[in-house]
Amino acid sequence: MTMRAKTILACAATLLVLVSATACKKEAPKAENKGGVTWMNFTDGMKKAKAEGKPVIVDFYTQWCKYCKMMDDTTYKDPEVIKILSEGFVAIKVDAEGTASVVDPKGKQVTEAELAKGFNITGYPTLFFFDAKGKPIGPIPGYSSPEDFRPALTFITSGSYDKGIKYADYLKSLPKANTK
């Protein structure tokens, strides 16, 4: 092999290593609009929530999850849900098996999969709520129809959770039309 061929081969190998390393450390997209809801990545969404003083909803999903897709196709396309999420929340999506890089609440760089594991997310979808300061409020596991989801959102935006009101009591206080 000639010296020129060796140099070209060495350059190609170096380029391949650099491209591979860059591809492995991908960052989650900044923001994505799916059906009217603007979803952010965890890092940027948590920063925005603190800056705007809004609570956070994190949708932990997987690519293969049938009920995650149902949430996208029904619940997140409901006009009332879109309005509540857009006005009252910072909406975040996290691929619970994803390799994209995010910053967890402790400031550590992790993958989306590691973030989900850190919150003990084991079923999908799981919707996890945080207050504006990043303090966990709690999860809702599984699929929620728009009718079931709206009261959960207004429970958070009304601050009822922070006043010590139990969700079951909050539901009882709502007019019947809002709980169906």
C-alpha cells in the first residue's frame, strides 16, 4: 500500500470515528408541535417552566406503545386539552427508551431512558407533573381520554394539589358536565 493510500485510509477512519461519536450523543429536539400542543425536550422545558412560573407535564412514551399513540391521536388533539396545556403548562415529551441527551433535575447529563428510569417509569404512557420550580407533583399512569384528562389538568393549574385538596375531592366539587 502506498503512503498516499495509507493517508487516505487513516483520514477516512478518523472521519468515521468522529461521525459515529457525534451520532451517539444526540440531543433531544428543542420543541415540536404535534396536533396543536408544542412539546419540548426535558432540559429546555424545565428551564422554560421556571422562567414562566408554569407547571410541567412530562409525557413519558415509547415508539411501540399503542396507548401512547392513542393519546397523541385523541387526547392531545382535543381542543380543550390543547387550550389548557398551551395556556397553563409547559409540555414535555420524553422517549422512555430514547438515547437523546437531557439534563435531569439534579443537573446531570443523562439519556431520556436514564431519566425515565430515574423516575421509576415502568408503564407507558406515564404522565408526570411538576410544579414550576421542578418539584414533582405526581404521575398519572396509562391512557387518559380527553374527558378524564381535563379535570386532572385543571386540578394542577388551579393549585388544588398545593392546597392539600385530594384529587377525588376535587372531582366531587366539579359540575357533573366537566367530569364526563
